[in-house]
Amino acid sequence: MKIVFRTNAGKNIGLGHLNRCLSIASGFTYYYPNLHLNIFFIVNKEGEAFCESYKTISSEKFDDYDISIIKSLDPDIVFFDSYLATNHYLKLMIKNFFLVLLDDNNLYKKINPRVLINGNIYANRKFYPKYHESTLYLLGPEYLPMKREYWTSFSHDQQIIKPLNKDIFITITSGAADFYRILPKFQKYLKNLDLPINYIIGPAFTDDIVEELSKKKKKNECLIHAPESLKEIILSSAIIISAAGSTVYEVLALNKPIIIFTIAENQEDCALLLKNHNVLFLGNQKQIKWEDLESVVSNLYLNLASYHSKIEHLYSNFDGNGVYRICKCILKKFKDY
């Protein structure tokens, strides 16, 4: 079976789209080793560096020539994950291939792929009007494509709130990139907080931001550069402060308290839903009250057990089996195709 993933990544885009595709690709090879899979990633040049485990073809535009590249591979299934295509392009994809579309925002309206995936906590059937009965909708955290280290089930009774001590960190991340120089702002406004802080330097951070963080780094601060996994860092943290992207789900899957903010419009739905479930939302990056940040974080840290109890009902939404369910459903749909 031949599977093509068409996506993109980079310093101006982030790695979210690509990481989801990589998770699903690894799911097919892990759960279905007897399928004799031949997997290709068609990505922009900048994204190729993150696809070392797979055959790659570089393509910068979503156009007719790009379609011809995919056609030349004669794929059985094509996954598409990007916000940069046009409806015309996707209609050509649908006409020529068994298309699986990952679309968090119902961006491509009235497009009828064979399968549509949105694993976000806010995704439900109402979010996608019933355009096409033939489309299989895989919506909600049940179909969340998490990284492989989160696939094993995690007992939601295991996590214990540890006593406050200097070995428990606060971890802050903006994701793979930092388009709005958020981490330097956190560093500035938490400079008097007497707690150990991890700052996660994503793989798509620009050099000037890394240099700024390094120059102003204090003894209680640790800069962690492009970690392969955040899992152990999350587990060793008392609080995680994160943009409302995929990291939020990783934190909740590990039963950890989180503070969120948004840096992109496509994070607002997630943030507002979580806010309604008692998660502390600092606001959009333009609206964060930076002068209040230190007291907010300090007060939450001192009342960690109480905050944990307010949001723990969210943890069970994330069981790590989303990739398995996605692969199983798509193969069944393809078999009936």
C-alpha cells in the first residue's frame, strides 16, 4: 500500500501540521506492519529536514504541478494537512485520490474528502455542517493524533500532586516557533519569581530570540533546546504554561495543570472551551496582562492542589489511542471504497 502525506512546516508556519502527519504515518507502520507500506512525504524544502524517516519530495506550492507529482506516485491514500491550499486544489485532490483531510477550522468549506479528521477537544458534528453523507468524520479527542510516546494508556489515578519544592519546575512553551517573541516577555515579567523555570526552545525558533533568552537567563532558569520529547519535562513540572496548540493535549494526557494563551486564531476555539472548563486562560498574546503575570503564576503555584481538582475532569478525554483509531477507520473506509 502506498500512502502520501502532503503538508508543510517551518519557522513561519510551525510544525503542527507536519507532526500530526508524522504521528499518523508512524501509526500505520506500527499497527499494520504486514501492509508492506510505502510512505512518501511531499513537503516544502524547510519541512524536509523533519522527515528523515521517510522518503520525501520537495514542493513549495499547492498547484496543478503539485497534483501531477502526487499522481506520479500512484498512491492508494493521500493525507492533506495545511491551511495554505485553495478549494480548487482540494477539488482536484478529491477528483484524483482517496483524500483524507485534516482541517481544524472547517476552513475548506463544502469540500467532500473521503475522511475528515479534527481531533481537537472542540470538534463536534455541529462544527462541520452536513455537506456530504459520503464523508467519514473523525472528530474530537477520540481521534487526536498524538505523538508515539503518548500512545500507551496512562492511568488517570496515578498522578500525585507532589509537595512544593525546588525540584518542581514551571515549564513555558510557545510551540515549535515563537512568532511574537512570547518567551522573552515571559522571561522579563517572571524575572522576580523565585521558582525554577524551563523555557522550551522550539526547533523553528529564530537565532535572535535564542540569543536574547540566553543573554538574560538567570540561575533559576533553564533553556531546553529542541527536545525530542516534552513528556519527561511535563512530568517533572508543577505547572505548564503553553500556547493552546497540541502541547495542551499532551499536558492534559499526563494529568498536569496548565495555563494557556493563544498566538493564532486557530487556537481560540480550544482556549475558550478550556476556559469554560476552569483552565486559566491568559488571553491572546496581544491582550496578556504582563504586569499581573508574576502574581497569577505564584498564586496558582501555592494553590496547585485546588486548581488540579478544578480541571481534572478534562484528563480522561485523552487516552493516547487516537492514532490507532484513525488508522483503523481509514483502512476500513478504504476497503469499502
